[in-house]
Amino acid sequence: MNKKINFEDSIFILEARIRMIRDLLHLDTDTGLFYTQTMNDLEFINNVMEILTAKFLENMQILDREVEADNIVETEWKYSQLLIEVSNNSSPFSASVFPQMTATISKFKKDSAKRQKLIDDAYVPTDNVATENVVTNAEITGLLGPV
């Protein structure tokens, strides 16, 4: 797996899968038919997010690093929200019907929180970076005179 990762396309596919699962939660389906595949999809998303996060953190030379960080953080947030929806009492995947789901979702939530912290620690979004004055107040006063 030494191939270069296309973050943008990978994230696009993950977000499509997240939307698909979210849609499934709102449809009237036989949950028994979809439970195993849904858990496999959640695990797949978890594993790919793990790989994307690791590749992002190990490569400081990524073009558009800020954009990619924002995309990874946003997708991670969507995934964590989906996990909350799946484990919610109103979810068609009830813990009383699928008791093993609780431990699985709990693990995915912990993994997601860990990745979010790793990226937060390694990257400060552009919106939060304090801008530095290019010209100091003393220089402005010297150029324009006292105001």
C-alpha cells in the first residue's frame, strides 16, 4: 500500500458511504438484512479514516495540506455523528436486538475521537491562525503621521 493516496477522492467515497448509511437509518427496512453490511461499512470507514489520518500526519509535504486537514476533520465529524445516530435509541439497529453492536460502536467512537485529537494536535485550521500585522502600528504612524 505504498501507492500515493488521493485524499480528495477517498474522502468523497467515504462521505457517500456515510450518507448511504444515514439514509438507511431513515428508511423502513428489515434491519436484520442490513445489520451485518452496515457494521462492515462502519468498520471499513473506520479503517480508511485510520489510514488517511496516518498518511496525513506522516507526510508534511502534502499539497493543500490545510484543505486536506479540513476535509479529514469534517469527514471524521460526520462519521462520529453517524455513530451517534446508529447507537441512538431511535435507530433501527436496537441494542436489544443487536447486543454486540454496543461494543463495536463504542470502539469506533473511541477510534474516531483519537483520530480527531491527533489531527487537532498536529494542525491548526487556517480560520484559527492569528494574523500578524505586516506593518506595525509605529510604521503606520510614521508613514501617515498621527491620527
